[in-house]
Amino acid sequence: MLKKTFFLLLFSTGFLGIKAQQTIPFRITKHNNIIVKTLVNKKDSLDLMFQIAMKEGAISPQRQRKADHLIFNNGESEHNTVDIGKMSWKDIRFTDNQLTSLEADGKIGTALFEGKSFKIDYDNNQFAVYDKLPDVKGYQPVPVIWKQDLFYFVADNVVDGKKQQEEYFALQSGYSGGILYSNDFADEKELDKHLKVTGEKTLKNSQGQSVITKQGILPFFKLNNFVFKNMPVGFFSGELKTQNISYFGADMMRRFIWIFDADRKMAYIKPSKYYSEPYYKIN
């Protein structure tokens, strides 16, 4: 039972017969990231990772392809064009020197779908873009909050084998793993004590402060009527408390086909062909 009162479960019958205005092909890497082939400023052919947790674009310092026609001023480049197939976007802002996934020269976000309903179709390796909400028969509705370019929703977690604990998650297609908990949730629920820890790494910053990343096994995770048991999850411990958001990462996102309404108030999900695939292992 959700206790967040502003998360009302709204149902929609959809609009029958609505066809995709456009489709955008993509490929999935072995790290679960979505890669889109783009042409930036009519000159630079770039493979950009789709990042659902941002709106516009960014270029990686580790890119493999040239981005000579992006002109940066104080780390930002304004008024760029992005072409994908026959589709074109103007006034896209790019940020310089942001790390991204392997196989990508940078990132591109939800500006591709401004004012539109869109589908992430993992079964057919494509986005579908709609003027109106398509038919969502067979999908389960998930209320979302779109805030500062992040999609948030609530799911249930059983940490100690007894009580379901609600937590907000942000969709994060750049994180290859599944669930990554915030410091607050990890500390409050004492994940270190209640989960079976299967691995950990210790990192130190220049001040000698430590960040410990841990992998554990969550007994039970529930999103709407979809239940995942004994799934690997990540969390942090140590002196630095930098993870202030819990992530629903790319390994979990790929297990569903997603449709988002144009108002960014509701998502609709159904299982994809990856639903029962083995969980991604974080090295």
C-alpha cells in the first residue's frame, strides 16, 4: 500500500489506433546501455548513449569519434542540431567532459521526445514517438514524478524477510546494474546487517576518505504486480555519503517495455524478452 498520497494510481484506456509518428533505432550493449547513432551539426557522426536521467546532451572526454563541430564556452555548447535518420532536432545543448558508458562518445536525453509520448521497445530495439498516448492494453500503469529531468516512482523492498519497505527510485539507464540504493535507505534499513553481502570494494579520495561499494542479495522486490526474488543490489557505506538517490538501473529497465505519457505523469510497463534474463554482474 503506497503511503505517498500524491502518488494516485490513475488508469487510462489509451487511444486505440494511434500509430508511432516516428521510430528511432538503437542497439543494446553487453552492459545494458542503449546506443543511438546520431549526426551532430550535420558533420560529426557520434554514438550517443540514451540517458533517461537527463534532458539534453553531453560529450565524453573518452570518446572514440571526433566532435570538432561542437563549440564549447565554459563547458557548454548551445544551439546544436542532432539528426537521427530522417528526424532532426534543433537547439540541443551539449555539456563537455561528462563520462558515459563504454562504446559511447557521449549522451543524449529525453529532449528527443519533447512534448511527445514515447516508448522504449527493448523487444524491437527502437524508440517509438507518438503525438498521443498509444494503446496501453496489456500494460500496467506506474505513476511517476518527473522532477529535474528524473523519473521517480515507488516500489516495495523486503530487506529482512518480514516487512515491505517503500522507496523512491529514479530511472537511470546509464547505470548498467539493477538496483542501487541511496545512502539514506542503506543506513536507515541497515542493509549491511540484513542483506547477505556477496562482495565489496573500498575506494579512497584525495583526502583519504573511503567509499565502500557493496553488493548484496535482496530477498524480494515488487513493482506493481511484478515480483523479483533474491536479486543482487548495490549500496554504499563508508565516510562519504554521496549517493542521495536510489536508482532503478539499466539491467532492470531492459526487463520491461516502457510507454511514457506526454505529461510525464504516468508510465506503462509490460515484460520484455529480457524479463527473466540472468542479472547483470557488477565487477
